[in-house]
Amino acid sequence: GDTLLLYTDGVLEGTDREDLPFGMDRLQRLMKNAYATPEALTGALYRAISEHQDMARLNDDVTFLAVRLLDAIERAEHGSAGLESE
């Protein structure tokens, strides 16, 4: 299935000690990995953001949500309406 990642600007704009932002390139590199679940994706994103910036000195909100749309086979296996989220 496809995964949709929603996030606030604080994800991309959060800076490290050298004032370099997390940025779209870093997010795209992270998204190229095949994560089996939304939980795995959001966990990896949280760890990447935490490693990039000091979470104690955030100057903007950092919010994200991953939603995965299951295909027909996965829906039948999970007995769900087709959405899985974290």
C-alpha cells in the first residue's frame, strides 16, 4: 500500500548546533527506505530528528503523522477498512 506522511514545518526547519535545518533532502532520503508500518516510519523519523537537533531546545512544533492505505489483499488479510495509522 501507499503511505502518506503529514508533517508541520518544524520537521524541516529544525536546526542542529551549526544552525543547519533538517531539510527536505534528509526527509526524502529517510522516506526512500521501505518501512513495513507507519509506526516504523514515524519511529525512524523521530530518531532522525532527535539525532539532528537538541529536542530540549526546539523553537517550533515538530508534529508528524503517517497513514498507510492498504491494498485489497492486505485489507482481506487484516479484515480492515483499508487504513492503518500511527
